Amino acid sequence: SRAQEISVRTALGASRAALVRQLLVEGTLLALAGGAVGMLIAVWGVRILTAIAPDSLFVLRDFKSAVDWRVLALAAAATMGSVLFFALAPAILGAQTRATAASRGGTDAPSRRRLRSSLVVAEFALSLMLLVGAGLLIRSLTKLRAVDTGVRSDGVVTASIALPSVRYAKTPQINIFHDRLLADLRGRPGLERVSASVGLPPDVFGSSSDFFVTSHPVADGAFSPLADVLAVDGDYFAALGIPLLSGRIFDARDNMDAPSTVIISEALARKYFPNTNPLGERLNVGGTGDLNAYTIVGVVGNVRYDGVAQGPSEAIYFPFIQGGYGVTPSFSLVVRTRAGADEIAREVRDAVHQIDPELAVANVRTVHELVEESVAGDKFRTTLLSVFALLALVLAAVGIYGVMAYAVGRRAREIGIRLALGARDEEIYRLILREGLAVAGVGIAIGLVASLTLTGAVSKFLYGIGATDVATFVGVPLILLAIAALACLVPARRAARVDPTVTMRGE
């Protein structure tokens, strides 16, 4: 677009090297300014990134909100590479312009139009690929957060208590502490249900064990099935809103001197007792013999203990008071309340310190927070990819706007002649929009094909939708086309307002 200026400089004696040097310096200054702003945004972005990153992504936490110098060096190299490619090449081409080559109007050579269009096509193709990936993750996250976990998370607060094995080495000592603590908390106003458990949904301190139905032992050489195992007391199910489907929950009958009992989930009952009533049946858990035999006294609703994205768990519940917590004297409190988490934390700490002042209460969280933490990784990936996709979308919109605005400027004479010959405004609109949308359409088509081949990379992160989700693959291209049309609208309006007399007089 500066051909006439370069021709004048050439006529005045400027050498090709001087022209290349001038244009390269101009491009370098622009790149350095943009790179400096980009690095400043990067520093802020890393701080935001580490702040919102879930605790499970401990590698990000190790950055401590600092930008690694090697990453900065790579960014600087990319910036200078952009300068060499996008400033040096046009500078060399521009410097080849002779004094007689500068035209006073008209259109560009077809090869240069194709080059500009190709860059916009590439922008739209890459933007569509990122937007498709982000769209798939957003739809997946929406479905994931709508999953029924099997519990009522509203108004439920949990807290962790670790009993030192030096003072709580035996089951009676742990049970005495358990009974005193729950009796104290259940007598306090505002606490509707109080329970102790080893294991919480979803996937908090849970464990699994092999088992088999006593009347149908596992064949020799076969593997025993596995189930999630939890130690709870009777109020656990009411506190979390887990329905009792048949039988009974644990009560005073399930004490240390009573026969060993268990409650099973509906998923386990349906799979291993499809045509029989499981109540009264016996399970061997963790081994054979009478010491590992338990009588089923109840069936409760399904809970997703293995994570929200997993199916309903095959779960076995043991009575807490019978020592179902195993060898580690640590457990969680589950409190259904109308009070807030901070108030519950004070109540629990007060009750614990009245029994043992040296004990600490940790991880006071609501069940809703536990569920959110279980999908934090999916949410973080979705947020990150969405940000990059939106940036790519902005670049694509700016790219097509820049190309169309430039093209309209170069075609001012042609458009003026069309208007002078009677072309209507809407015809000029259609001309510009058709060309812009054609370029965007080619990029979108290429991006769709590329997205179909790359969806396997994100398929393992999806839940509830396929990697070729129709809504995403239809909605994203329509959004891109709408944005392309908006980006072409300003140049189209400018073209329609060209004054033919001014244009021809300038020529």
C-alpha cells in the first residue's frame, strides 16, 4: 500500500538496502511494543492462572506466580521471528518497486490478494479448531455439573479429624471419643444431623476392597469383584439425603458385641442379587471365613464415590462403631445444618477441644465444595481453552476486517465507477460481504475438516457427549460466519458511501 511512497524514495536515490532497513525498523518497533505489552499481560495472566488453578494441578502451584525466563525467551524469539517473516518479506518485496511501478489506484495483483486471503483462511481455520475444542469442553462441563451425585449437597458441612495413634490405638478409645463428640454436637441448636464417616463423596478418603457373595464364592483362579467401602453411622444417610430403599440403617443393635452387618448400594444389589432380596444375605469382604462375613441389613440409593464423571458406585457400608474405619483412626464429620461453614467450624472445634484440646479440626468444607473440587480440573481446562479460543476469534475477526478494509481502499476507483454507472448501495454491500464471507467460509471448511481429525485429542476429557457433537460442530461455524459478517460490515458501509465524483477527481 506504500508503493507510491517507496517509488518516490527510489527516485530520490534511496537504495534497496536503505528501504529494507527502514521498513524492517518500523516493523521491529511495532513488534517490540506489542511484545512488551504481551509480556506484561503474560505476567498478570500467570498470576491469575495460578490463582484459579485447582490444587490438584500442583505443578502450576510450583510456579509461585512467576514467569519462567525460558518461556519469556521463547516468546521473545517468536516475536522476532514474526518480525522477520511479516516485516522483512514485505520490505524486500516493497523495495523492489520501481519509480514507474506505483499506480494511482486500482486493485492488487491476484497473487497478493491470494496471499492476504490465505492468511485470513488460516486464522479462521485455527480459530474454528480452538472454538470447537472449547465448545466440546463447555458442553461436557455443563453435563458433568448437572449429574446427580446421589446426595443432597445443600446445607451439608464436612470436617476432618485425625486421632493420634499414640492415644487412640484401640477401637474402644476411638469409639468413646466418637460417642462423646457426636452426643455433644447433636445437642447443639442448628445442627439437624451429625454423623461420622470414613469416606465422602465424591472420591474423598475412599477405599475399596474385594468381596464375594458367601453363597456364590469366586471360582478358583478368578478375580474377586471390588467395591467402595465406607464406615458410617446411622445418621450418615439422612445427613447426605441418601434414601433407604429397603431394610434398615445402622442403629444401637449394631454394636461391638453384635454380629457384623453391612448396608449395600442399589447398584451392588442389582448386579449381584438380580432376582433375589439381598436382605439377610451374607458377603465376605476382604477375605474368607466367618471373621470376614457380614450380613446385609439394608439397601440404600446410589452415590458416585469414584467421581462425578464415573457411574454409580457399588458400595458397601460398615457400622462405624464396629471398627469399620480400619487401622487409621481418622474420620470425617458430616453435619446437616442451617448455619454457615464458619459457624459450624467453630462449633466442631469447640466440641473437639472439650474432649481433647490437642486435636485439630481440618478441611472444613461443604459437600457442594467437594463436588466442585472433583470437577475443578475439567473446569480449569475448559476456562483455559475458552480464553485461547476467544483470543483466536478476536484475531480472526481483526484479520478479516483488516483485509476487507484494505481491499475496499484499494478498490475505491472500481467502486466509484460502479456507483457512477448506477450500482445501488445494497449491491456494494453484497459485493464486499460476499467476498469476505467466501474467505471466511473456506477457512471454516478447512477448520471443520481439521477439527474432525483432532477431536480424539479431547475425547478423553469429555463427558456425556461425543467428540463429534452436532450442536458444537454446527453452532461454532455459524458463530464464526456471523462474526465474519460483522467484521465485513464496516468496510462494506464505507464502500457504499464512496463519492464517485471525489474518487474520479482524485484519479
